[in-house]
Amino acid sequence: MAANNSVIVGESSVKKVNDQVILVQILVSVFLCIDFLLITTFFMKDVFYTTMRYILFANTLLSDCLFLFMTDVLLILSYFRFTLQMWLCLVMYIVLSVHTFVTPLTLTAMTLERYVAICMPLRHTDLCSTRSSLRCVLIIHGLSSVPCFVILSIFFASATHSFYYQGRVCSVEVFILHSWQGHLRSAISQFYFLIMCIIIVFSYIEIMKVAKAASGENKKSTWKGLRTVILHAFQLLLCLIQLWCPFIEAAILQINFRLYISVRYFNYITFILTPRCLSPLIYGLRDEMFFHALKYYALCGLYKKPLNFFGLMKS
């Protein structure tokens, strides 16, 4: 009887995990479809891919799509305990490591763009040109590669040649050969986010000063920019909490495996999926011009808008 009960409990636990994995697949599929529609809208009009804030927005969308797809693949591989050769896992780790930082760094750049637009409007055209936008994207990817380069440099110096041909379940932890490497990775990440938080707080204070002094339409536009900065700060907070998740999960794993599974699932939904779905909400829905363009193309041109919008669509 006890054996039968344990089997039933085991089956119900597997079913619960199965339901969770299915829910994740649904959420990831929905987010990827929304992001694909937003990316399509971005490339349909030159006003979008010649404006800095939309270029940076598209950068976050492309990065988030790749990040969500790769993390979802790793989730499925881990759940079914599929093993990969370490050289293939290494490639996946490099991609994920770089794009872990691309989104928060881009959010910081978008905050600075709003700061320039509101606090230095006369210099906005020069500082936020299309060429500057492309340079900014390259700088973002370069800075995002630094933590990965540091960790992998230590790993390459420590790992043996045979390690790359071993078959293991792919995860970030397999490249952390010493405990101090994990502490170093955490320190680098938190240093990045400290700098980003300082930049966002500085931008918020400066925009707040301008908002209090503004009047009429300028005041309305300034406060909208201020709310955007606050949302970017909230996204960064979620991304920062994501860095602490491995430490929390490792501690819980020593206590209870079922609780570990539930906590890891909650962390994935809350601190990985959620920050990546906020970008479409902030710019895809809050930005009036992009929102109208999105509705126009999503409804295959059936959406009707005043003449000034149709002038935009024809340009």
C-alpha cells in the first residue's frame, strides 16, 4: 500500500512538472509571436529603423527572441535529461551569456536617449542619429561580451581537452569549475547592474527637474518619458534579481528537491520571461506611433486612423 502511494505521488509530481513545462511552452510561443509581429512592424517603415529609440527597441526584441528560444531549448533538454557534448553546450553558453546583458544594457541606453531628448533637445538630433544608434548597438554587444570573456578565459585555462567531448546535461554550472569562479561571475554582473542603476537614477532625477519646470504639452511629454524611465528601472530590478536566483536555488536544492523544482519554475517565469515581455508593453503599446503602425499591419491594413497617420504609412 505504501509502495502504491509513493508511485501515485511520483506520478502526480511528474504530471505537475509536465503541466509547468507545457505552460512555459505556451508563454514562450505567445511572447515570440508578439515579438515577431513587433519586429516585422519595425522593418516596414523607415521612420522606425532611422530613429534611435526604435532601433534600440528592435535590438531588445531580437535579443529577447534569441534568449527566450535558447533558454526554452535548455529547459526542455534539462527536463528530459538529454546530454550534449560540451563544445556544443559551450556555444549555447556564449550566446546566452552575451544576451543576458544585451537587454539591460539596451534599456540603459534607451533611458539615456530619453534623457538627451528631454534634457538636451537641441543636441538630440546629433547625438541620437542613425549612425550613433548603430555604434551604440555595437558597444552594447561589446560590453555584454566582457563577462563571458572573463569567465571563459578562466575556464579554458582550467579545463582539459577531453572535457569538450564529454556528454553532460547542459547548464551554466558545468563551466564553473571552482566556487570562486561563481563569485567572480556574480561580482562582475552586480558591478554592471550597479553602474546601470546609477545611470537610471541620474536620468530620473534630471528628467524630474525638467518635468517640474515644464508646462503644457512639454510637461505631458516629459512626464511620459519619466514613466518610461521608471518602467526601465523595474525591468532592471527583475534582471538583477535573476542574478541571485542560482544562489537561492542551490540552497533550496540541499533542502528539498520538489521545492527546488517549484522555485526554479517560479524564477524562470518571474525573472526571465517577465522582463522580456515588458519591452513590447513599454514601446509596442505605450508608444503611440508604433502602436498605430502595429495595429495597421496586424489587421492587414483594415485599421483606420486619422489622415496624419496615413501620411506616415505612405511615406
